[in-house]
Amino acid sequence: MAGTEARAKAREAGTRACEAEPGRARVTFRRALRSEAVRMRRSPLVVLHVALAVALGALAGAYFAFSAWDSLLGTDAFFQLLGAGAPLLAGISCGLAADAEQRAGEGANVLGVSSRRGALAAKLAALLALCLMAAAIAAALFCGALALAGRSLPDTAAVALATAGIALGSLCSYAILWCVALRFGRNASIGMGTLGFIAALTLMGGLANGLVTGTFSGAFSIGAAAFVPFAWPSRLASLPLELSIAAGMGAQAQVEALAAAYATVTCACTAITAVVLAVALAAANRFENPRRSGE
């Protein structure tokens, strides 16, 4: 107890000293973001995201370009898989990033700076940018393969919305999993991400459920999925595509049902993500490095 109080007083004194010294720059979000950008250039996370995106996009694109499956529902199934895998990739990314921070100086870049909130926001922004990059690469390769083969694709706007939805729907997962990785370690983060992947597929009715049954599965179990953060990337990826496909078919009843489901997931995702981010940022300065808590 005495050691904890001493560390808290030392940290508070250090923060006051940093603010009092005019020549010492306070870590702002912009400075922290620039630092993240420099470190990401040498990070294996970039290679991991690019490799996974290229492999998944190219292989799935080659398969659906020449298979007998309906290419529109095949595109929907592909984006559902991308979205469902987002929590797993987030768990791996957060776990590896937290490990790297610990090796670089026991988390000093995120726990020993004058503004932990700025460092946390910059870290989440950097990880989310990697997620968006991977989704965009995979989507471009997949859609490019189908286009070259002359297969039908949903509207370009719907594909863009689906790609952005994977990243935006993942923000809450990144915030949760980054805190888990810092507190409990890499394995806990990856384990939770794996559970998120399983939950997303289960709530969708299984892998490629809509493709096999010939239905729009984006609205499947929407009442439960709307409030499960790990399910948001797959739903925000699938629903805009299914809306585009249903509109092209002239299925007005399905368009209305899908639009209602899309609005429900979007509103729930926005509200809950805002709350989670607010709590994470508010608690950032109270976080104690577990590896040093016994000192």
C-alpha cells in the first residue's frame, strides 16, 4: 500500500514538473500520433496486416471468380468473414503491440508520458488505421478478381461502406482489447479476440450461412448482435452490401427490413463505442503497469 501511494505521488509530481517546465513539451495527441507513425514503419504489425489481407483477398477472389456460387452473395459472405475476423486480428494486434511496448521500456511510451489519454488515443488510431488498410487491400483484391472475371458485384458505394464499416465497427473492440492486453497480457487479448470471432460467426448463423441458404443473413439475430461489440464489424460490412443487392432485385420488403437492421446496429455501435472510449480515456491516468505493481 505504501509503495502504491509513493508511486502515485511520484507520478503526480512528475506530471506537475513536466507542466511547470516551459522547455519540456507535453505529449499531445498530435505528437503521440506522429510517434506512432514513426514506430509503425518498423513494426511487424504492418507486414502481418498486409500479408493477411493479400492472402485472403487474392485466394477468396480467385475462388469466387470461377465458382458456381452467386457472386453477389459470395461478396456478402467474403465481407462477413472479413468482419468476423476483425476481433481476432484486433486481439492479435493489441497483444503484440502491448508486448512491444513492454519490451521497449515497460510501457513507458503509453504509461510514462505526461498525457496517457493522448497516448491511448494515438495508439488506438494507429491500430485502427492498420485495420482499415487491411480491409481495403483485401476488398480491392477480391473485387478486382471478380471484375476481371466478369462477375457481378454490388455497387461501389456499398463496397466502400462495407470496408469502412469493418474499421468503424472494430473501434470498440480495439479499445477493450488494448486495455486487456496491457492489464493481462498478450494471450488474454488474443483469447478474447478468438472468442469474439466465434461469437460473430455464431450470431450470423455460421460461416457463409447466407451464401449456402441463398438468404440475406446480415439481419440474422439482429436483436442480440446489435449489442455485441465483436459482432459489429461483420454486420456493418454485410448490411450495406445486402441493401444494395436487395435494391437491385426490387425486393422492397427486404430493403426496409435490412435498412432497419442497419440503423439499429449503427446506432448501437455509435452509442456504446462512445461510452467505452469515454471510460477508457477517463481511466487512462489511473492505469498501473501490472509488471511493476509488486515493486
